[in-house]
Amino acid sequence: MRKEVPRVTSIRRLSRIFKKIHEERDRKNGRTGTKRGKENERRLVASFEQYQGTLPSWFFAIYPATQEEDESGADAVIDTQDVGRLYLQVKSSQSGVRKFYKRRRKKMIGVIVISDKQSNDDIVHVALSILESLRAKLLERRTASLEEEGKMATCKTCNGAGVNETGNNNLPCDDCPAGDTALFNIAEVEGLVTGAEVRRHFLNSSPEPITFRWPPIHAEDLPGRKK
């Protein structure tokens, strides 16, 4: 006669089987999610590289985050002309956005949702909208901080950004301290240069002029930065 398997034993065995099935499914979904996330991070940077429209004057460059920056919550780094670096985290769903903000509510990192349905131009437009918001907050903080310290009233020339847009070139503002710390793109330099360094090296009246060279000097090798 066929030996009957006790009901309890059968239930336990089925539970173990279903547990293994769920674990395997979660493992595969996790791996798939990670792969999709990396692809979307690369797509964000590539969308800007392929963009044929006009980018705002404050935008300088976008590139993938370093491992240290990634551990802090950033997937992409954006260099600007006036507020330094901005950061973006890439998600594939709104639930991912909510989870991110729940963990890192105090971080000044924008979050962009990227899906397969979006075109590259759509991605750029959404990213720029998020970055504009971050930039505005940083400008407000900078202005408020300087005003609290009594160093400046709201500058009528640059509105606290530190950049005087002349129409031909962006120059450090001469009417407020923010001109010294604003960041600029100079043809002679690989990397961003502060307003104070522009005045010191790259204007006609600079006391320590640096002339054009090829390959360009790296920003970290500028006089005063060397350790």
C-alpha cells in the first residue's frame, strides 16, 4: 500500500518550495532593477550629450557620479557656472522617488524618473526643470547667508549669483563677494575656475596672467591650489 504523507509534513514542504520560488524571483527582479537603473543613469548623461537644443547659460557639464558620490545618493553630477555642483538621482518609478526622499529628505539631490517611453529630449527637459529648482534654492540660501552675515544686500548686478552676464562673456561680479566664489568655464583651463582666479589670471588687467596653452592647464594645477 502507498504510504500516506502526513498533512503537516506536506504543508511544510510546500512552504519551503514556495519560499525558494519567491527568493529566486526577488533575486532576479533585484538584478533586473539594478541593470535597468544603470542603463537609465547612462541614458541621462547620453541624452545631454546628444541634445541639439540650447542649454541654459548656467549649465556647464554632466557626468556620472563617482563611487563616493553614488554612496551619498547621487547618480549624476552637473557642473554649473554659478552655484557649483548639482546632483541627480535616477529612478524608474514614483515609488522609488518616495523611498529615496524618505531616506534622504535633507539631501539637496534632485530625483528624475526615467522610463522607456521618454525621448532623449524629454529626459533633458525634465532634468533641466529639476536642476533649475535646485539651483534657485541654492541661490536663495547663498543670498540669505550673506545677508545674515552682513556682507551684502541683494546685489543689483548679479542678484547674488556672483556672475555678471555682459552679453559676450560671463564675468565675476565686482559689486558683491559672491563674484569671488562663482564658477566659470575658461578656455585655457580644464575644469571650473572661481571668480577670484579669473580676476587673478584671465583678464586683461590680471596681476598674474596665464596665456592660452595646449593642452589646457588643469584647474587643480592653478597657482594657489597646489599643495
